[in-house]
Amino acid sequence: MDKGYYAAAGKYVIVRESEYESAAEQRAALLEALRDADKFITNGIELGYIRMPDPDTADRAHATPGIVRAAIALAQGDAA
């Protein structure tokens, strides 16, 4: 069963549940994908490719970088 897409060596590959032998491998792949997403979002904002909504606009985009970083902390075991 397909679990989604993941970038590997600059290419997108289909990730299948059977590709992981352990929960630790799944967690490591998830953590790597989250770190890539965080870097992409952060660089996009800093370089002007991603334009965040105005601060007074109610938009979940404001929370997205923090949500990704919280997920990274959770995957690392750092979240309380």
C-alpha cells in the first residue's frame, strides 16, 4: 500500500509501508522528510518565494512553520 511520496536523491519516490523493517526506520524517514520541509519553508520565506499572509490576516499559514518544527521535536522525542 502506498504511504505517500518522499524525496530521495532529488527524485520523488513512492514510499511503501513494507520498505521499513522497523518503527525506528519509519521515524527516521519521517524526521528527514520533516527537516526537508522545514528547510524548504524557511528558505522560501526568507528568500521571498513564499509570501506569508499579512500578520492581521487569520490564516493557518502563520502557524505552519511552528507546526512542522513541533512535529520534528515529537519525532526526535523532544516534545513534552
